[in-house]
Amino acid sequence: MLKLLSSPAYVFLILAIVCAWLPAVHWGRFSIRPWLVCFALALCGALATGVLGLVGLLLVLVLALALLGAGCDWLPKVFRLALGVVAALLALALAMHKLPGFSNLLLFKDVQLSGDALPFTLYANFDKGIAGLLLLAVFCHKAQNLVELKIDFRRSWWLVFITILLLSIVGLLSQFFRFDFKFPTATAVFVVVNLLLTCVAEEAFFRGFVQESLHRLSSKPLGSVLAVGASALLFGLAHLAGGAMYMALASLAGLGYAMVYQQSRRIEMAILLHFGFNLIHFLCFTYPKYVGA
């Protein structure tokens, strides 16, 4: 955790993600978004410490402009669609670490969290985190207050429970993981990195951007079903590198996350469900997966 908190780039990136839920601060005739201030400081810190290069900075700014343009109602629809495609490709490439200009922080390498699990390596991915921040702040629908969040929880709790239970049963039956109750010393850093740099980024992209865009573009109600299905399938395909079983589990998980998102079309419950299952997997089962899977 000290390694993460000693980097100004990651400290301000994490603060920016948290501040994405805060309203603008008014100062006279000026209005300031707290997340924008932290975003700028994160970029400065990343440039100063070598986490971000000039090429990476340019790519981040292009993504920000593309997202802003895709959400501008006064632009012609064809321009907004083109900018949306550019934003989607850029965000996906950043999340998959396919673009130059970034030097992500290695937190630990080949740690054996479970005796019968594959070794686990964890990076704090600045490229994925910054893409997730921009998607979250610029494009995603968010709860405006705790009342809306409580409404979403009451509406979705049963689907959250079923999704986690079903994923656990399928994972155990397929021997992708086994029961292994533990509390590793790496738990605190896992919680911060997985929640804010992984789950926020993935849900902001697959649900807040992809699913929401398909929902807006398609006819109802069939279009909503297709948006849910496409979001889940794309989420599964994004995990193909982990093997067929990993992709199947990710597709099933993506279906649950997508259905939770569709109930409110706000991002919080999808993020919390995604993180909730990841944390249960980390603490209660072999992680990242059983060595024989």
C-alpha cells in the first residue's frame, strides 16, 4: 500500500475517481469540478515521475475530447457516432495496455495467495484507471445522492445475491476455484486497486458506455435486451486470454452486471456487484484460479 500511496500520480488519480461523484464547487462566477482538479494533478504527477509520457498524455487528451464530443447534443448525429467509436477504441486499447506512453506501477509479482492457485501479480494500471475516470466523469449516469443509491440497492439486492451465488456455484463445479478462506496482507491494496482502477474502469466502459450507447441507439424493448446481451458477451470476450472457462465465467458475470445496470441505468450497483464478487473470490476461494483449471 505504501508503494501506491507514495506515488502522486496514483494518489490524485484515486482522488479524481472518488471526486467524480461530487458536485461542482461554485466560487463567485466560477464553477470548478473537483475531479477535474485532481485529474490535472494526476497528469502532472504522472509526467513528473515517468508514469506518463508525452504520447500517453496526448492519447488521454484525445480520449477526453472524443468523449465530450460524443455527448454533445448540438453536434450532428454522425459526428457523435464517429467520436463515440474513436472514444470506445481508445478506451479499450488503454484498458488493455496496448498503447505507448505509460509505465504502470508493479505492486507485487508472483505472490502465492493460495497453495493450489496460480501465482498472482498486481499492477496499478494508470492507463486503465485514467480511461475509467474519463468514462465515469464525462459519460456515465451516476446517482446524485444517497437516496437514489438506496433506491437502486432495494431494487437490485436480489439480483446481486443471485449473481454472486450463481458465479460461486459455477466456479466451484467447474473447479475454476476451490474454497480457501484467507485474509492476505495484500488485501488492503487489492481492495483499493481492484475497486477504483479495475471495477470502476470496466463497468464505466462495458455498462456506462457500451451498454448505455446501445440502449440509446436501439428500439425498445428488444434493444434493451440486445444491449444487455452485447455488454455481457463483450465483457466475456475481453477475458478470453484467461482461457475458455474464464471467458464463460466472465460472460455470466457480465450478464449479472448488465442486468443490474439496466434496472436503474446508473453505474454504482454494477460497480459494487463487480467488486463484491471479486472480493469474495479473493478472500473465500483460490485466487486468481485453481492451478489445475
